[in-house]
Amino acid sequence: MSPPIQSNNSPEPETTLPSSAFPAHSINLDDPTLYVERDFSWLHFNMRVMEEALDESNPLLERVRFLSIYAGNLDEYYMVRIPTVHKRVLEEGMSLETANRAYFDMQQIYSELAVMLKKMEFCWEDMLMPELKKNNINILQYNELQDYQIEYLTDYFRRNIFPQLTPLAYDSSHPFPYITNQSINFAVILSDALYGDVFVRVKIPSNVKRLILIPDREDLAVSNSSLPESQFPVPFSAGMKKSKSDAYNFIWIDDVVLANLDMVFPGQKIKEAHAFRITRDGDLGIDDDGDFSLLKSIEKKSGVNYFGPPLRLEINDGMSDYVLKILLENLKLRSSQVEALKSPVGLVSISEICSIDRSELKFEPFAPKKKKYLSVSKELDIFSRIKKKDVLIYRPYDSFDSMIDFVQAASVDPDVVAIKITLYRVDRNSRIIQYLKDAADNGKQVAVLIELKARFDEENNVSKAKELEHSNIHVVYGVPNLKTHAKMCLVLRQEGNTIVPYMHMSTGNYNAGTAKVYSDFEYFTADPVLGQDVVDIFNSLTGYSRKTDYRKMLVAPNSLRSEFIQKIRREVESHQKNGNGYMLFKLNSLVDPECIKELYLASMAGVQIDLQIRGISCIKPGLPGISENIRVTSIVGRFLEHTRAYYFYNNGNEELYLGSADLMQRNLDRRVELLFPVNAAYLRKIKDVILQKHLEDNVKLRVGLSDGSFTRYKRSDGAEPLDSQIWMMTNQDKWD
């Protein structure tokens, strides 16, 4: 059978408009030089993250956190993007020109990655480590430890690490062990009296912290006197209030294991021991076409089986050629895929330092405000309030609790007959999950579409799906051949003789954890027309409805791209008549070639365009005769800009859409996405207050250049600094 929501197989929209709209000379908008290659744009984005780690105006521990994010982004790049780069090079049937360009791009990417790794090490070793030391936060070497510290760590290793270690030998009788993705390992060479040199792999347990906080002598005495001998030593709490000293002394667990390997191999001579870490292909490769049980398919490929072959090997300087050869041969890697580092492998772990109790080295604490209007009272419950007027939430400045209250209220309200929701990435201890179970217990009809193919969240989503099913909730595991990325919750309430729909729609996930650090719009409404659209979408997701046209919403993959392009063209036509064409988009990524072509054509027609793009941007602003009217900016700051907002001036008949969709092929062609319009009052507040303030940022704003790179905005002399995120933290009333 066909999928419930079908991809749009109609011909691609035309990419040219009437010639009268443009200069007489012809421009080939299919020329690849007019577009930034996606993988290079991603690298440009990660460099903007690095800038935050290097920025001395950021608190020290926040700079450490930014560098950890940078390192984690590189890990994800290897897992997700490098496989695609390799596939492009190996693709069959390419022309010689295309093949050469793919190979050249791959070489350039690897060259850029080498530069980025050097910058990462420079930032850690030469910038952050000295600053940490100045602030009494020390990452010690084993030879810097005092006797009592060595004694503590040896005992800690003996009690907490040693029992978990399972050395695995590699020889003619033992196959080379499976190396899990991003695990920390030691390649150990033993000089055995009977067998000569023997290779053994030792894996550091994944349930221990990479950085161990070493207690001071005074703290050690206090802890030791208050615990029975059988429980001590225990991992020292990084948030513990120190008794005498203000210093925090850490050591890498790698060094502790290395120093105590004689305990693992008694009677043996250890010739060499070197830390290493691999990154594997992270493309799950789920092909659900014809697979009746997607749940079982995901389960088969989760856990250890999730990851594919190794793509890179991180080692420390000093590893011998002998050991490296063993690793390369067995991991089937080339020497070009090796990264030799002077810093510890897996630098993403430095975020652990940020848990220490040093508030002066962190951003000032910030508590989101709960929307007062949605507070329940005797006069009006949450549904009466939403029915009275739509409500906008802008998190993390507004609290995510309003959404949780919405689901909780629905779970106990006697007039609520059904709840339907899509879940893409949900927190592990989700209160929403609990309230959905409560609703089912209270006799409500509950339907949950949980997307099992959410990358790197597959295992958690499988667990949540089973938990919901065990509570007699109807669970749908996504749509065949598509990812369901739309974020929506529908509550159906019996009011008199009518079923009234109440909706919550969002640009971000129903995840209480990320809601504190991702900026996203949420929208509560009882608009009956939008309600009918949401009902139709859920029927498409859970059944086999073939609905393809919607009243107010733009829905992918049916028609979002074509309708979006029609709106761009409408702006061009309006500009030709009235000379006031303007569009303002805020999104995560702009990749789709068809949409970019239309933006180029609109710019060539004179339409003014502002694009604020957090991450990947394949458009080139400022190209003479093509994109002179396009301005691209980007904000990287304390919070992750995650909103998608699309504004069209339309000669004063303004429209603004929010939703889950970026302008990427995957979103428009291979995902269930939606963009929904906001009412006139919130349109003005979002456009004139929020989006405009982001455009006026002169602290965290970067400006896109015509080569695809970004540069920091240069504030004019005497201009008052404006960090738009900080402004949002104190001005929530401006969009109420």
C-alpha cells in the first residue's frame, strides 16, 4: 500500500519568472559556483561555535562548554556527514567533471578538518587550560600528584574501575575485539615470557566520568571519617562545597588507568600502552520499505549494532608504528584517517568540569517565566483561556511548563475525549509521557506518533513506545519512508453538542531538557480551521487518509515547497506593482536548491530579503546582479537558536508562518513537516519585537559573506552593545 502521506511527485516548479522581472542578461542559476557546498557550510557554523570558546567576554566555564560542543559537533560530523562525502566520491555513473569535483571537495574537507582539530587543541591547551589554572582549576598529570592523592586514586581505581575492566587479547586464538563507537580504550603491548609481545585492548568503563575530581587532604579526612571503610573511596562530588581549599584538582581517568595497569596484568611487563578512540559511521540505514515492523527493525540496529564501520582513529602522540599498524589493519582504516593529538582523545568530555560550584565563572542563572495568562483559576481553566485568545510561548525565555500543564489538564478534564501528539525527541523522565498514561487510565482516547528514526534517539524512543503501549495507548511508529518531524498536540474536548479542538504546535521538541537551552516558539490556539487541518494531518499519520490540501497550514511532503515558492513569487509580483517587497526568514538551515533559486530570482527583481540562519547556509549573499538584496546573518550565543519563522510583507497583507521545517530537501521531501500561520497580533510582536531585535544584535551577530563564510558584526563607535538573547531574558512582557 502507499504511505499515508505521499511525497510530491509532481514536476519541480519552474525556476524562472517572466523575463520582464529581471535584467536582460541571462544568468544560469544552476551554476554550482552560486551555492555553498553544504558540508563546508556546516564547518563554517562550527567555527562560529569555536569563536565563542575563544571569546574572553564569555565566562570561563562557558567557554569550556562551547569547546566541548565544538568537539561533539566534530564527532557528529564524522558520523553523519563524512559517510555522505565518501559515498559521493564512490558513486557510479558520474561524469569525469563531477567525480573530480567530489574528490576535490573530499580533500578540501579533510584539510579543513585538520585545521579545525589544531584550533581545538590550541583553544584547550594554550587558551583555556592556563585560564583554568589561574582560577585554581587544575588538570593534573600523574607526576604532579602528592602521595596522599596517589593513594586515594589507587584505592579509587581498585574499588571502582578495576572490577569493571575486561582485558581482551588479540592473537591467533582471540579475534580482534569490537571497538564501540567513541569509547576510550588502551592498546596495551605485553612482553609475555611464553608468547612474546602480545596485544591487549582495555576499555575504560562508560559509566565513569572522564575527569576525576581529587579531594583535598582536609576533604579526604572529613569524607573518610564519615563513611564506613567498605564504601570509601567514592567518586568525589564536583559540586561539593570545599572545606579548606578553593582549588579544584582534576585528573583524566585515562591517566589513572594507565598508572594502575600493573594491577590488571600482574606478573607481566607492560612495554607500551596508548589511549585511542574511534568514530564510526552513524547512519542507521533503516530501510522501512516493506518492513512491516519498524519497531523490530530499529531494535535490531540499536545499541552496539547502531553504528557502521570506523571512519577515524584518534590517538595520542607517541603511539608506536607497531601498535598503530595493528589498529589500522584490524579497523580497516588508512593512515589519512588517523588524528594524532597531544590533548586527550575525546575532548568532548571537558564539559564535566562545568559542574563545579563556581558561579562566578558561569553565565548568571536564568529561570524562565511561566505564562501567567495560562495559570488555572476558578473562573477560567486552561482551555477557556486558549479559546478566548491564542497564546505565544517563546522558550527558553518563557517556561515549557505551560505545555506540560496543557497535557496534564487534558488528562484529567472530564470533557476531554481524546489527545493526539507527535513525539520526536523526548526527555527520558518525561512528565508528558506520564500524563498521557494518566489520560489513558482516565478513559481518554490517546494516540501517540513516536518517531523511532530520530537519529541517535532511537533506543530512547523504542523504550518510550513500549512504555506507552503497555498503558493501552495507541502508538504509531512514524510513517513508512518518511520521518515525522512536525511538533503538534491535539486535544479534543466535548463542549455541548460539539467537539472543540485545542492545539499546541511548536518549532521544537517536547523535551523539557532542551527547552531550557533551545530557543523555540510554541503556539496554543483553538482556531477551528487550524484545528481541522491538525485533525486531517493526524488522520494521515495514523491511518491511510490521502489528504493533500490544507486550509491554512503548509504541509510537507505534499505541497510545502510548492506553496512556499508561490509565496516568494507573490512577493516578487507585489514588488513589481508596489516597490515594497520584503521577506524575513529565521531558520536553522537553508539548503534546498529550488528555494535558493527562487530567493535569487526575488533578489534580482529587487525584493529585500533578510535571512537569519543559525547553521548551514548554502546561499551566497551579495553576488553582483544576483543576490545584492539578500542579507544573511547568524547568531551563536548562550542559547541555541532553533526557531523557524517565515515572514512575507505581501504589500501590507502580512503573513508569518512558524513550524518545524527548515528549507532542506530532507525536510521538504522526506519528512512530515508543517508550517502554521499566527494571528495578526502575534505576527506584529514576533516580527517587530523578536525577529527585529535579533537583526539589531551587535554582540553575537555574524554577517554572511559571498564566499559562504561569516564574520563578526563590527559595532560602530559609541553604539550601545545589544545581545539579543540577553534582551529577551528581561523583556518577556514585550510579546505577551
